[in-house]
Amino acid sequence: MSGTVKYEMMILLTEEFNESELKTWAFNSAKALQNLSASEISVISRGKRDLAYSINNRKKGNFIQINFSSMPKYLKKFISDLKFDTNILRLLILNKKD
């Protein structure tokens, strides 16, 4: 696809998720990306970890890494949808260079 950019997204979720809920959340996020014409989607669970500092009175969180290719205009829509998810504590998106 021309005009696509490779991205790496790191999402910090609340620690309340069990393993199956975490997989379901990640699958739904990948499906939402696919519906926005993203390709080469891979989801990696980085596990539950202690945070360096408290975020919203939480000391632990689940880290999810999602790698994908997408057109930038679709990424903005995906990010705006994620902002309404109360389970997300932090979100970081980086352009990946080959």
C-alpha cells in the first residue's frame, strides 16, 4: 500500500485484566485497526509490571505492544476512539523506520 507508515504502539492498561480479558481487549483493538485499513498487525503482551510512579493511584499495569502499518489519517480516528477507553492509563505511538 502506498502512503502507509509503520507504527509501534505501546498501551498501558489497568492491572484488573486477567489473561483472557487481556487477550480479548487486544483482539478487539487489532480488529478495530483492521477495520480502519491497517495491515501487518501484530499484538504482543508485555505482561503486568510495576510502574515507576503512580498513575491514577495505580502502581501496576498491563503493557500491550501493537505493531502495524496504516495511513496516518486512519490512525487519528483510532487514537480518538481509544481516548474513551477508561482502562487505558497511557498510550505511546512511534513511527518505525526500516
